[in-house]
Amino acid sequence: MARLTILCENTAVASVGILGEHGFAVLIEKEEGSFLFDTGQGRTIIHNAACLGKDLSGVRTILLSHGHYDHTGGLKNVLDVTGPINVYAHPDIFLEKIAVVEKKEHSVEKYVGIPERRDVYEARGARFVFNRTFTEIAADMYLTGEIPRRTSFEKQDRRLMIKKDGRLVQDYVNDDQSLVIKTPVGLIVVLGCAHSGVVNTLNHVKAHMPGLEIYMVVGGTHVGFLTEAQVRSTIDALHAFSIQKIGASHCTGLGPAMKLKQAFGDRFFFANAGSMFEI
């Protein structure tokens, strides 16, 4: 049995007290313990967990999808609850990540990376375990590691940069990774933002776990930043996986989410803050 509870997301279910924020976090509860994938911005995770009756002090391991603030901002607050704990992540989460936002007459640089230095988190009990490759982190649970970019239609977000030696270079978000949970009904793939491309991600999962079907995909798909043609190509490619449930969150965007709903019908759902799924 695996129970997934969305603790942070841009929107919230119609439930008393649940708050939305631009970000993502999901609690995975299994018989052998609970795991936290991402932490949102930090404004809602502790509050929403309390509203949902989820005790984060019992979390066994923290997993980070990548180093952006809307997935790592709550880490410090969570560590105050959990105490010393393993935190799995790609080593690039601590790069100086910048988003270049175009205004009418100029562009603005906005820091979008992890809010604190590594030593700040370690002082609160974080034991970082870095991975670059497909890695088993618990029984029937895996992190994808770096994901090869092979599709022609999933393009890099050109707004995202890294500051190195005082100058900006393209951030290919190599730290982007997803969580894979093996269940009796198939694989559950939990996406953070899918900066590598959701189709690239699923192809990578299938390559490492041949013969197993993907039952559910949930999380941020990042298709909200693609062109209409790219969204159509993504949807066409998703049909080939025979996925039974697709839960859109965070960076999917309302328009693309509607297209996913039209394409997948009852197999599609919104994965809002407060949503719970049991497999």
C-alpha cells in the first residue's frame, strides 16, 4: 500500500484550512515508513500537514526534485520538525539559480534557487546524500537521477540561468529528477517540475524498469511553458504509455491541464494541496 498526500501546490482542495502556494510537496506513506518529496516554498507545508493530520516528525527520508525555491523553500522548517534526517538530492541543487524575466523595456534577474547555504541545513540536521544516477532509496522506491534529453519537442526553459563567475549561463537543470514507486498495480511516477521533459522522464523510467507499466503520473509537468504544438506532441507521446491516472500539479498551467483533461478524460485529475490517493 502507498498513500500519497499533496501538502503543497498552487491551488487547494475545498477543505477547511488548506492553503495554496506556488510550489510542490507530497508525502508518501508506506508500511515501512513515510517519505517527503519536495517541501514547497515553506509558507504552507507545516500548516497543511497539521490540517490533514499528518505528523512530519515521523518522516523517514526527504527527497528533493531539484534546487528551485518553490520545491526547497520549506526544507528548513521541515528539518525543525524531523530533526536529523537523510536528504536525497542532486549536487547541483546549491548552484546559484537565476530566472531572467523580460519586462517591457528591460529584463530582471530573479534568484530562484534554494534559499539557504548547505551548512545552514546541515546545522538543522540535514544529512545530504547526493545522487546523479538512477538510485534505489528504499524498498520499491527510486530516484531517477539525471534524465537524458532525447525528445525533439521538449525544449529547455530559456529563462532559467546559473550565475557562474559573475556571468549568466544557461541552466539545463541537470538536478531535475523524479521519484518512482513500484506497486502491485504498476509504477507511480512523482514529478517535481519535469524540467527534463515529462516524456523524457517516463522513457528514462521505462529504460531502467523494463516490463513494468506506469500506472500513475502525478506532479508538475512543466508543459505550461511550452507552445501549443509542443503540448500536442507531449500529449500524443503520453498516449503510448497507457497511463491509468494523470494528476496535474504546479507548473502544468491551466490551459495545458484542460488539454490533458480532454485527451485523457476520467484518467485525468488535478492534484491540489490536500488531495490524497491510495494505491
